[in-house]
Amino acid sequence: MLTDYHLHLRSDALDATAQEHYSPANVERYRTAARERGIAELGVSEHVYRFTQALDLWRHPFWEQYAHDDLDHYCGFVREQTDLRLGIETDFVPGAEDRTANLLERRDFDYVVGSVHFMREGAVDMGEYSAWDSGLSAEEIWRRYFRTLGEAAGSGLFDVLAHPDLVKWWGAERPLPEGDLRRYYELAIEGIAETGIAVEVSTAGLRKRAGEIYPAPAFLEMCLEVGASVALSSDAHRPQDVGADYEQALAMLSELGVGELCVFDRRVRRLEPIGASETSTPGPSGAGRA
Ligand SMILES: [Zn+2]
Ligand SMILES: [Zn+2]
């Protein structure tokens, strides 16, 4: 089985409408791309801050700008008009744990992807509201990012921990702490161990300035040591990125001895052996890619 659970049906453009992206035709474009790459298990996890209900969790100006859709309309569309797993990408908002739990528990998600894009000091992955403009050193930003990630993992709110070292998003365009980075990863490990949250291996970092898979192999290795299991995703925001660069992710997983991936159904997790399904377009020999 191969999965792609962290998918967005819309682009990040502010003017991308729900109408044009939450449609069976758009979903079919994602399905087709997945089929060509042997990915059988697909789920969508739209950003929570796209929905008006998210403003009960946080009224950050960035969220106020984006919160236009109705969450229940999205859930209804995915359940009734598609064969995708129903997920959501939910930011960890410290202090809003109860309200977050309430929002999530009232819908029948298959899984919840938990993210840290913002720390209290600002965002790590965008130019606006940037933590990198806060006057903190790279060391302090990395420390605070991984502490917040550990809090997110330990909160018990989420099934999957998204892009676990997103703080490297800018690559060489922002200062990188020196030396062995495991001293930062260590700050998140207790939270990861405590709840047994699945750790996302995401190829999205390869398409960003970071130019690397999230998380770094050393971080994933530490997660595996405390018993974490892996969820595999591309974080595609358009059909052509579904399953992008999975060869690299699968090579990394194989090197670290990971042979199974998490599969989710109504927030219950099971493990399935890694393997591509047969593609719908047989090769010259008549056999699909096994
Ligand atoms: Zn994200
Ligand atoms: Zn995402």
C-alpha cells in the first residue's frame, strides 16, 4: 500500500474558490495522478484556517484573511461526492486545545494532521508574520519551533504530525544553527513518544527552498527509536504533485528499516506493508508496476 494523506484540493491562492476546487472533476485529477504512481490510498486534508469555524480557535489576521468556507460543507462534499479519506490539517494553537478538540470531535474525520506553521513569535514558513523578523536568533527559533512541535505532538489532538522539521523551510536563505541538529529534535521527542502520534514523511520539502524531505533522516531515526510509525504524504496543492518524489521518500524509509505505513479509518490507525498498487495503465509487458 502507498498513501498520500496530506493533500489540498485548492491552491494557497487567496482567490481560489471552494466552488472550483471542491468538485468531483478536480478530485478525479488527483485520483488519476495517484493511480499513475501506484498510490491507492488518498485523503484530503484542507487547512483548518480556510474555514470560518477556525476563527473560534484563533483570530490571527492571516486566518481572518483566509477563513471563508464552511467546514461542514467540505466534510459533506468529501464524504458524499468522493472516495477520498476525510482529513484536515489543523494548526496547533497553544491555549486553544479544548476548542480545537471540540471542533475536531464534532466531525467524523478519518484522521487529523497536526501542524506547526506558527509559533507564538510568528510563522516559520512564510514571509508575512515571520518568526525570522522577530529579532530571535536561529538557535532560539529552532528551539522554540521544536518545543512547540513537541507540545503539538503531546496534545493528543492529532493523528499525524505534519512536516516535522518545517523550520528548515527557507533552506540557505535563513541562518541555520551550527553543529548536530539532534539537540533540537530532542525537544520534540517526549511529546511524540507520549502519544504515539504518527510522524509524517513529506516530500513537500523537496519542492521548497529547503530542498529536503521532512523530516531529516536523523530526526526520523529518533522518532522510530521511540516507537513512532510513519504516514507518507506529498502535501500536494495541485494534482501533478500527488506522490511527487516518492522514490526518494521510499529509499529513505527503506534505509531506516521502515516497512509499513499508517492507514486511517475514522481515526483508527492500522499498519500496512509498503508497496505500490498496480497502475491502471499497464507497461509494455502488460504488467502493472508492482
Ligand atoms: Zn502545513
Ligand atoms: Zn499542507
